[in-house]
Amino acid sequence: MRVWNEVTLLGCLVFCAAAGAAAQVPQKDYLSSQEADKIRDAETSNEKIKLFVLFADDRLKKFQYELDHPSQTNHPQLLNYLMNSYVGCIDDAADQMQLGVEKQQNVRAGIDLVAEKTKEFLEVLKKIKADGKESEIYQDNLDDALEGTQDALNDAEKAKRSVAPPPVRRKS
């Protein structure tokens, strides 16, 4: 009987330890561990927004490079992964921007950056769509990217109107 109690107790401890490890913050599958560390280490919402936009820009440039210089292996998977990663970064930047607005943080710089860069990203995505190069491989993800980028742009424009202007120092 005593052995059975010890085995049960040990089983409960192992289960609790496994549950605790699984309950830790999950890493986004489209961010590298270094990128996830940078996001975690960023102190302000503006810094996080800037990082997500930077990562999105990187994914879009890699996507364009992969289109122009196809890899010998996993080309379709890589194109879809890069486009999905781009969408994830843009969505997270928009989410971080909205969170900053809700918490009434000074995220004006982040909002301006998202508004500026999403316009550029939309032009690039529309050009990719117009070119139609291997579009059957990544068409659904490209449509998601266009929609997500347009949503982020709309959110940024709406946030610009709802965020109070920065304080102005008066000279005495």
C-alpha cells in the first residue's frame, strides 16, 4: 500500500511539472528564438511594434528573393512559410498597437510606423499578385497577406484619430 501511494505521488509530481512547463509562454512558430527574445526584452509597445514591422519587412524581402532565386528543395513550403510569417508579424504589430491604445500608452511612433510601412507593403504585395509568378503555390496566403496588411493600415489610421496628440511644451 505504501509503495502504491509513493508511485501515485510521484506520478502527480511528474504530471504537475509537465503541466507547468507547457503553461509557459508559447513561442510563435514564425519567430526565431533570437527574434522572440528581442520581442520579450523590448520594454515599450513602440519597440515591440517596431520589431514586428522589421520582422515583417524581412519576411517580405526573403519572399521576393525566394521568388527570384528558387531553392532546389522545399520551394513551395518556403514561399508559404515566409508569407505566413509575414502575416503573423503584421497581425502582431497591429495587435500590439491596439493594446497600446487601449492601455493609453504613447504609441504614436508605432502607429505612424505601421501606417507608413503597411502602405509600402501593400504596394509590394499588389506587385507580387500582378506578376503572378508561381501564384498557384501561395495564392491563398497572398490573399491573407493583402487582407491582413489592409486591416493593419485601417487600424493604424483609426488609431491615429483616437490617440491624443503628444503634449506640447510651452515656453514660459
